[in-house]
Amino acid sequence: MTGQRIILAIAALWGLAGVAMLASGSHPPQVGLLAVGGQFLLFHAAACLALVNTQLVSNWRRALPIALMLTGSGLFALEILLHVSTGLAALAMLAPIGGGLTILGWLLLVIGALIEPRN
């Protein structure tokens, strides 16, 4: 295993931990929910952009994490936006579902980074 793979795996693990911490700290009546949603989107957009250009994991090992991160962060931020702007609580499960999908995306990236590709 190369140093680059270890760094990628650690960075992915930090991303997973960061998502879990942000998600657990975003439950009402927390102040700054929109900022949390925005950060969630920005962090994952940057992560996905970096993943698109990495050659450290195979295509399929980065495609699923990217899809999960984009879908999960979008659902998470959408629920926060709806909750703050309309008070609508009917879709409150979107945030934990989105957070869970995003965490799963990071977990799959950790696993993909640690598995050596077949030659």
C-alpha cells in the first residue's frame, strides 16, 4: 500500500467523521442550520471534484461514493432549507437519510482506498 493510498484513506475517514459531527450538531433548535447545510454541500462538492480527478481508486470505487455524497448532501441541505424557510417538518427524515447516505459514501471511499486494484 502506497503512502498516497494511506493519505487518501485517512482523508476519507476524516470526511466521514466530519459528516457525522456536522449531522449530529444540526438538529433543531440549533442556530445556523442554513450555514450547516451550506457547509455540507460545499465540502462534498469539493470532495467529489477531487475524487473525479484521482487515479488512486478505480472508476467504480469512486463513482458510487461520489453519487452517495452528492445525493446525501443534497437531501441533507434540502431538508434544512425547507425546515428553516417554511417550518415544514413533514420531510424531516430527509436530513438523517441524506446524512446516512453521505456517511456511507465516505465509508465506501475509505474501503476503496484501502483495497489494492487488481492488475
